[in-house]
Amino acid sequence: MTKKEAIDKIKKCLALAKSANEHEAAAALRQAQALMEKFNIEDDDVLASEVSEFSARSANQKPSNWEAWLSQVVAESCGCKLVFRNFLSAEYVFIGCGISAEIATYAFQVLHRQCKKSRAEYIQNKLKRCNPYTKTKRADVYCRGWVRAVSEKITALVLNDQQTAAITAYMSMRYPKLNETKPRDRNDSSRMSNRAFDDFAAGAAQGAKAELNRGVAGQETLALE
């Protein structure tokens, strides 16, 4: 029996330990404790087994603030923790209970594609006469408006105590030391001009039309109202 198989068995025993039959419950609890001792499994190992992680590629090793914001909005909407991992490749790691991490990854990829497509169209239609530097800065503001509109359509998922404990256990085991990553802000030294307000508003108007209809394996996921 592998450690993973032992954890699965322990979880089944702990479920039986809640039985109304006192003898059955006691026997199941003893078996769970014996397996934990034999395989050197702690409570946090069992908790963390409820958690999974899925990742989505980032466009850049130092992502723009709008992209990082979108990843955070999606993570919160699915009750996930978010880690930006930059090792062999740059990627957003969504960490959550059940299939929530898989749903978050799917949702981010879909929304990210829609935002990039909308950005390209805005550049082509409104910014094609700008020099490359100005074009990129203004397009970033447009994307911030787009993400802002999406964030207002999504409600953050509130986790129950067990889910919170499971994710906390997983994070302490898999990601004990995390460093803060500061996204790129190409407009951090600029005051919001009237032109920037127009770019932001244009992005918000398009972000309000964002769609996310189908989920993993055809299931419905988070709703964009």
C-alpha cells in the first residue's frame, strides 16, 4: 500500500468513524489511527489530500498588472489560493479543494484569451497611430478597465472551515516559503489623464460583455452575470 492509498483508506475510516453505530465508529477510528502511525501520516497530510493544483501559463515572466489582477479575481471567485511560479516557465498556480483549481484554471484561460483579443482589436482600431511604447501603455490601461468590469460581475467564494484548513495545510507543506512578486505597471509614474480615462472606460465597456459559459467537462462553472 502506498502512502496515497493509505491516506485514501484513512479518509474512508474517518468517515465511518462518524457512524451512529458506536462499535463500527470505534473500529474505524482505531484503523485510521493505526494506518497513520504505520505510514507516518499526520492530520495535515489527510487535510491536504483534499486539495489539488492546476496551472496556466503567463504571457511574461514579469506579468502586467492587469493580467495578475485577472488571475487574482478568478482565484477568489473559485475559492482558490494563487501562486505565481517562475521556474522553467512563468505560470499561475491555482490551489483549491475538489475541482475548484481546475475550474479556476479553465476560467482564467478563457477570460485571458478574451481580454487579449479585445486588446488587439482596440490597438488596431484606436491606437494604431501611436508609437509602440505609448500603444502598450494605453493598451494596459484598457485591459485594466476590462478586468475591472469582469471583477464586478464575479462574487468571491467563501470557504467553510474544513476547506480553509485543508488549503492552509497544503500551502504549509508545498509552499512554505513564498516571495512577493510585483507585477509590471507601465503607468505607475503617470497620472490618470483624460485619455487614460477614455482607455479605461473603453476596456470596461468591453469587459462587461465577457462570457464564460461552459466549464470543465461541460459543467457550469463560475457565472458572469
